[in-house]
Amino acid sequence: MKNGKLQVAVIGCGGIANQKHFPALTSQKDQCDIVAFCDIIEERAITAAEKYGTPDAKVYTDYHKLLEDPEIDVVHVCTPNVAHCPITVAAFEAGKHVLCEKPMAATTEDAKKMMDAWKKSGKKFTIGYQNRFRTDAQALKRCCVEGKLGDIYFAKAHAIRRRAVPTWGVFPDKSKQGGGPLIDIGTHALDITLWCMDNYKPVSVMGSVFEKLGHLKEATEGNMFGPWDPDKYEVEDSAFGFIKMENGATIFLESSWALNVKDSREAATTLCGTKAGAEMIGGMSQQGYDLVFNETTGGLLTEEHISDTGSIAFFEGSTGASPEVRECKQWLEAIRNDTEPLVKPQQAFIVTEILDAIYRSAREGHEVRLG
């Protein structure tokens, strides 16, 4: 640390860094300074440094050079998915704490390398699942811990968009991302679901992956982010998984960027327990939220709605800090106070393992056993 502040470097100065990490880190000026910026497109790093960095902030196009700086304490990895592993491993070997954007890695093999490097380093490690910090997710988690739902034995993880294919960056590029909506937004829904269930012991996975709409020109009409290029679309447009856990619990995961359904439902979960059930309505896909509990009261079937119409999904909120700011604050405090971050590497590893197994099951046409 320098002047009592953590010295932070950001590798990858594209969309997620500018939308999430730079504003969140800037909100924590009492805890950190952003002192180094790295991107393969130098202009992006220069622009970010001028806007968010300290007066003497350094700019790099080679992350290896950045990691040689002994004054850097913390590295945020904000690159395409396939680059998460080599950068994170190198950062741990250089003695840095690491926050890596979701998902942990594009494959289980890469995730294992990251876990091994972390364990050897003695440093802090977390993954950018900021949706855990939404007020509805926090409320639902508390209810699960308190036993309101009882034994949760069935769940659905929702990451469904009707037409919201991202048309910027490298999202449709399989060689850089490893996949489409399953690895991009399905990862958030699965993380919330496993976290609320507190169940991280999968034993088998069945998966179906579809490339039906991505290559159809007519399917691009009405896309939230404008029409995508069907000729350059290399990933799935929807994917589904059926996951069985060691204790018999079952999870159904649904994900899509483009699917002919009426409603969207993203970064949300449905939980069914022995005492009650709970559903996140909307998640990131609408303003505010509606968290609905269903149970039996006085011999009648009842519903309880908990809503916060003042908050806006993902990056904005009218009640307190936004999810990404809460995520950043607790991450920096975990480093300073030597405590565990909310998103533990072991948990994020299981998410990647399951997603990888869904892709593998779809490719090979059979159930994939885990463990």
C-alpha cells in the first residue's frame, strides 16, 4: 500500500471496466488508487488513465510489464473469458491480489490452473458476480440462511433474453469468449442459485445447446442492441442444463440471448423448498424487483411480495450503493482486513465446472458425471 491506500491495476479497459470497475473503484478513493491501466489497444488504456487514474498513472499494452511493478497490490482482470486464466495465474505469481471478472474461466482446466496459482500465492481472490450484492439477492439469501424455505430441493436459474444479443466487443467470438449466453449471463443465474441453496456438490449434468437463430438474418430484427451480423456469429443463441446434486437436489438452468419467448428474465432464480418457495421476478431484466415468497398460511396458499421499485437493475439504484459499488467496497475491505470476500473462489470454480459440463454434454450427447 501507498499512503494507506491499495494500489490497483486494471487489465482490460473495455466495456465492463468502464461500465463497472472504474466507477466502482473511483467511489472507493479512501481505500484505493487506480495506478496502472493495460489494454492491447493502447488508446483505450490512455483514455481510461486520463479519466480515472492518478496523475502519475502508468499505461501498458503488455500485462507482463505491468505485473513487474512491485507497488501494485491488486489487479482487476477485465478481459475476454479465454484470457482470464493466463493473466490471473501471472498476477498471482507476481504476488498480487486478484479480482477476475465472471466467469472464472472458459474451461474447467483453466479454472483449475487459476485455483492452483491462488492457493500457492497466499493472496486474495474473488470473481465478479456483482448480482449477489443486489438488495433482492441479499434479502433472499438471508431468508434461505434463516430457514424460511426449509430444505431447497429444486431450483431454476433464469438467464433468458428474448432478443438482446450483444453487438459490441467480442461477445459472438467463440475463440475469445468460449461460448455465448450460457457462459455470459447463465453464469450469473447459476451463481445466485447455488449461493442461495448453499449447495456446491454437483454429481451429473445434462446439457442442450442450440445454434438456431444466430445465423438467421430475419432473427436479428428487434434486437435490443441493434442487428447483429449472422455471418460473424460463432456461439450458441440458447443453452439449457439439468444439474443433479449429491444430496438429490436438482437445478434447471436456462439461458439465451435470442429465444422466441414472451418474457425476459435474467440473473434470477426460483427456489422450491419443503417449507416455502421463492422467485426473483425480473432480476436484471426490469426496473426494480419483485421477490415473491409462496407458502401455506392458516390452511391457505399465500404469496408475499417484497419489492423495491426505486432500484434500477445492474448499474444504478436509488436506495443506497449500487451492486457493483458494494462488491468493490467489500473486496477492498477483505484485502485490508484479511477477511474472506463474499464470492469465494471455490464457489466460482463450481459454476465454471457446471457450465463446462453443459457444453460438453451437448457436444457429446450424453450425461457428464462430476466429482
